[in-house]
Amino acid sequence: MELKDLYRDVILDHNRHPRNFGRLDPANASAVGHNPLCGDRLALSLRLNGERLEDIRFEGKGCAISTASASLMSEAVKGKDRGAIRRLFEQVHALLTRQDAVAGSELGKLAALSGVREYPARVKCASLCWHTLNAALEHSGDTVSTETTESAADAMDAHRLRVLGEP
């Protein structure tokens, strides 16, 4: 089996049988994300214990890539601290947006998202859950959208840098 086929199978499995799907109760952080171009809607609920993400759940409706990405993300970040989540976010973001990015072994099943970069319109589907997670960790309360105006995009970049702890 080729790597491409394996990645496709991982995406299909996580879409058909999403992990960590549903509402988390009690939760102490949450955020909502929306991709108006594709129609993806996502709500994340988190239980944080200090700097550690103790538990995470998601609910909503979305395309196969959006659902699979949220499922994969939820498995990957559960139990991790904010620093480890930040590093995963950066690696996945590079994997989705840079042609020269290589999926390292530390990504595990998240490497299945590497094929998404071949379809630029779908990158937003795969990254929606990650941006929504950042908003939940920041306790921003804002709805995250993949579609912004240029000035709003600048604000989102500034928000992302704040969430990631960069100056």
C-alpha cells in the first residue's frame, strides 16, 4: 500500500468514526469555528488543568477533511501542555501550507493531513479546528472564521502570535 493510500484511509476512518465527538461537560474553555466557503461548523469544548489539556471534545458538521482533522487533532493534543500544542500547531500549519514541509514521525497520524496542501481550497477545512483550538486556549470567546477581510486577517495573525506566545 502506498503512503498516499494509507493517508487517505486515515482521513476516511476519522471522518466516518470521529474520535472525541460530542460535548464535554464540564468544560472550562470553548470556542466555535466556521468556514463559510465549505460550510464547516465546529464547536470545541476543553477541560484544562493548569497548562495541560486534560480533555477535549468537538461537535458540528463539516466536510470529510474538516471532521477528520478535528478528530485527529483531538487525539493528538489530549493530555499535552500548551507548549506541546503550540509546537504541533506550527508543524501541522507548515505541513498544510508549505510544499517543502516533511511530516516528521512526531506527528503520527497527523501526517495524513499532508495531502491536503495539494488542494489549496481544502487547507482551510483542515486548519479550522486548529485555529478554533487556539481561540479556546486563549479564552477569546470569538467565533473563528476562515474568511476574513485583509485588516481582519492582520488581526488574526496578531491573535495567532499572542496565542503562540510570540512577540
